[in-house]
Amino acid sequence: MKKKNVLVTGARKGIGKSILKRFIKKEFFIIGTSRTLTGAKKIQKIVKKNGFGMILKINNYSEINFFLEKIMKKIGNIDILIHNIGTTKDRLINNISKKNWDNIINTNLTSVFYITKKIIKHMIKRKFGRIISIGSISGFVGNPGQTHYSSSKSALIGFTKSLSLEVACRGITVNLISPGFIKTNMLNKLTVLQLKKCLKKIPMRKFGNPKDIAYLVKFLSSKKASYITGQTIHINGGICIL
Ligand SMILES: NC(=O)c1ccc[n+]([C@@H]2O[C@H](COP(=O)([O-])OP(=O)(O)OC[C@H]3O[C@@H](n4cnc5c(N)ncnc54)[C@H](OP(=O)(O)O)[C@@H]3O)[C@@H](O)[C@H]2O)c1
């Protein structure tokens, strides 16, 4: 059986690491990325012979290009593309500089366009592909201090819908997962008081686990999910029911 090649961006920790672990199976060859060499080595230790840990920094498009050409040379194509990289730097709009805005939009949104554009042509040729991005509840309901972050994550909804329509007849599905509050480093950026307030808003009265996201990513990548496309699927303990 031919292995499926999987690319998980931002796989060193948090949700990305949990996704990476779900694919450590003989039927997959996995590439996980980190900004640092130490991170790439950590990923390599997790995936062992089932894949590679590689460096990918979203701040320079020639570097992204170099990264993508390197993986295409090594393994030829990606069958399952998981856009997990994401960053926040919360502040009210008056305190968001142009540099700050650009950094969030480039990391969370433009990189998704750029990486997808490079990889999808191979999926089209092979008539198979799965593209799954990690959005955020903030892109749906908004959040004070996150105009840049919310904008980047809302835009992924439109990206997912339009792209799914473009490639629906090519055997490629494109979906978005929209997490609520998940226990990762991202939550550690909040104060104890903010965390308490968040918890009160969640009907299940608990934060999500990275695995809650990873299980759905794995399902959407499978054959069983081949009729699901263009969707945004929410995982948030009931905080926002649509
Ligand atoms: N946790 C939540 O409550 C929550 C809620 C909604 C949505 N999300 C979304 O879920 C995804 C994963 O978040 P997480 O909570 O797991 O966060 P995390 O623990 O902070 O992990 C973020 C990952 O993104 C990578 N990354 C960040 N900036 C990057 C850049 N400029 N270039 C390359 N890589 C970069 C990091 O790489 P390194 O490890 O190499 O530093 C890291 O692996 C993100 O898209 C986030 O927006 C999270």
C-alpha cells in the first residue's frame, strides 16, 4: 500500500503536536515543521522513521519556497495538508502597529494561501487531496484585542469555501476546524482572571484538549470523510452553537 504523505505545519507543540501524533501509523509519511532546529529535532524524535522534522519560519517567502521545494524533492507530493501554524499578539486596535498587523495576517492567512498554491497543483494531478486548516472561534464571534487575529481566521472561512468549490471535482476536500479555548501555550498567554472569565462562558465548564482537534483532523483526512468539503466545523464545548 502506498503511504500518504502528510504535512503538519507548527507541529512542535500544542494542537500541531497532537495532530502529528495521530498520523504516526505505517500508512503515513509525516512532515512536521517548527521555527527552530531544536523544534525540528524534537519532531524528528516523535516521528522517528515515519517522517521528518523540518524548519519552517513564516516571515520570508523565499524561505517558504525553499522549504516547499525541498520537501517536493524529497517526497514528490503532499496528500494531506494541515495548516496549523497560528500566532496571536493581543492588543486593542489603537495599539496595533502596521508591522504587528502584517505579522499576524502573514503568519495565519497569507502563508496558507502560499503553501496551498504550491502543493495543490500536485493534488490536482493526482486527483486526491485533503486540506484542513485550523481557524478559531475568534474568527466567528470576534474577541476584543484580536481585530488582526480574528480577521485572519475569518478570512480562512472564505478561503476554505472558495477553494473547496474550485477543486471539488478533483477528489480534493478543503475544510476548516474552528476551535474554542484549547489547553495549549496560547491559553497560557491569558491571566488567571481572564481564564476564569473564559471558563464561565463555556457551557461544558472545561477547556478543550489538543486531542479534541486532532481526532477531527484525522477523520477529515480519511476516506470516510470524502463527501465533506467547504465546511467549518466548531469544537468549543458549546460556547458558540450555530
Ligand atoms: N489554543 C487555543 O485555544 C486555540 C483556539 C483557537 C484556535 N487555535 C489555533 O490553533 C492553532 C495551533 O495553536 P496552539 O494553541 O497549538 O498554539 P501554540 O502551542 O502556540 O503552537 C503554535 C504553533 O505555530 C508555530 N508558529 C507560530 N508562529 C510561527 C511562524 N511565524 N512561523 C512558523 N511557525 C510558527 C509554532 O512553531 P514553533 O513551535 O516552532 O515555535 C507552534 O508550533 C493555531 O492556528 C491557533 O490560532 C488555538
